Amino acid sequence: MTTIEGLAKNGELHPVQAAFKEHHGLQCGFCTPGMVMSAADLLKRNPNPSETDVREWLEGNLCRCTGYHNIVKAIRAAARALAG
């Protein structure tokens, strides 16, 4: 089982972690581990998700701060980064 700490390799953030940081996909940080891990799983299964795909995938992860806009933006940016 991988945790959010296990995503980073050799001191470098995983593309999903980096995208959350770059695109302000977090505020208080409470939901961040679940969002990042869920996003990483989504991108393994669907490397090019639409905005609707991302929003549907995240339905069970509750965030009270962000309104999900930047989270979705970060996940789609991570998909592009992973695609090269």
C-alpha cells in the first residue's frame, strides 16, 4: 500500500503532488492526502480524464475550502505532465 509520502521519489514530488502545489489545489490541507491519492489512482486508470471525469471521481472526497476548481485544474495539469 502506498501513502501520500510514498508517491515522491528521490526527494522529488510526484507529478500529482507538484500540480497540487503549483495550481493551489489545497487550502487547509485536511482533504489533500485523500485528493492526491485519489487523483493518482484516477490517472493510472484514465491518463486523460475530462473535467467531468475528475469531478465524478472525486465525489466521495469532501473539501470544505476550495470549491474543487483548483483541485480539478491540478489533476488535469498532472495528467498532462504524466503524458509528457
